[in-house]
Amino acid sequence: MNLGQARVLVTGGAGGIGSAIAAELLAAGARVMLADVNGEALDGVAGRLGAADGCLATAVADLTDTASRARLCQQAIAWGVNVVVNNAGVSHFGLHEELTPAQHAQTLSINILAPMLLVAELLPHLKQQPQAQLLNMGSVFGHIGYPGYAAYSASKFALRGFSEALRRELADSRVRVHYLAPRATRTPLNSAAVTRMNAELHVAMDPPAVVARAVRRILQREIPSAVIGWPEKLFARVNALLPGVVDGAIRRQLPVIRRHARRQDTPSMAATAAPNPGSHPA
């Protein structure tokens, strides 16, 4: 797609990755609507971006609330949206049995149910556009299940499956569906425990700008699916074919993961904020 013709709705727009995506797409000539539940943070991002009049819009929305999500869809349709980037997400790091039912429910509600319902409401409009795109922001943990992220991995595996199925369902339409899997990404919303664990495991963490550039490339080149980072790309493929190899690599990390997971006091809220098993390959 020529991004000069794109009107892009980005959810989770007040976060580090969402704001970086907005900056990248605005620089490429797109018009952007940022949506987030945090109105104050959203205003701050809009002020920092300093986009020209008419190029940037904002919308305060709770994607888990039916009425709020419907209002966002109405606003986006009236604005002329033809690209949706489902970037909003939450990640609660911790041992599975130690996380609360509310944390598990929130992970699934925000990471998979909310984007599915948002897309369902916007699809009739998108199908009427000369060209349209949907990009679902996943994670390398949508390819590799990782200790401390059981619910998060489940949500991202589900989002990858949803993206693949919908891409095939819409293959004869003008709507293109994409899935992007970042690796660990530096954002202010990473918890202290995640940061400590990443440091101890020597995990490579990308700045949000790396993810934003990947988003731009996917939209411009209409790439169906991509994983960011090496050796994460390799490990995603190895895990699909030889999961025992990845089991062995992660098993050696397990004592470190457990120690930091049990220290967890505050949940990490981010689109992607997690270590990768490729740091210590077999």
C-alpha cells in the first residue's frame, strides 16, 4: 500500500510501541488515529508528535467495553479508516499458578478477544474500501511458549491463528491481513522483574523504533507474517519442527526465570515486553 493513501487506526497508541508506530507512519505520509484507554497519556503523545493539522487524530477508548469499542469504530469509520493496527496488549509476568484469575482474564480479553471484536465491527467498512489492511501485533511468544508467560503465550498463539485464518477467509477481498511478532522490546512499561531477568539472561531488547519500521515495511510490501530479530526467527522455525531442541534451551534458563517470576510485584503492561529463548540456544 502507498502509505500516502493510508488512514491508520493504531490501538494502544499511548504506549512506547504505539507512539513509535505513529511517528513512523506519519513520516511516511500516512494519516494516523491513535486510540488508548489513557486519555492523558494520549494527549502527551499527540503533543510530542507535533503532526500537521489533519494528520493525527486521537480517541479515548476501552477496547474491552462494548459501548466504548462501538464508539471508537463509529469515529474511525467517519474518519475514513482503511488500515487497522491492533497493537494494544497486556503481559502479566509470573508463574502461572501465582497469577490471579483477573490477570488471566485481562490478558485474554485485551490480547485476543478485543482485537477480534474490533475487527468484526470494522470489517464491513473495510471491505468497501479500494484497499484495506489489518495488522495484528503478536510476539515471538506466539511461536514459542515461554515460562512465566503462559497466558500471554496462549493469547499470542491465538492471535496468530486468528490472523492466519482471517487472511485466508479474506483472500478474495481487498482486505489484506498481517501478523507481526516482535521480540523483547524496551518500553517504560516493562516491570522491574522483567528487566532484571532480561539482563541476567543477556536478552537482546529492541527499541520501539525497530518494531515501528517493521510495521511500515509490512504495510508497504503487504507481507503476510514476520518475526523480528535473530535468532528469534530461527527459533520460531525450530520450535515448529523440533520443539525438543527449544525445550532443552529453555530448561537451562528455568531457574533464572522462576527466581525473577516469584519476585514479581507489579504486572508488566506492554504490547511486547518479554525475553526470548534464542538468547541461549542449544
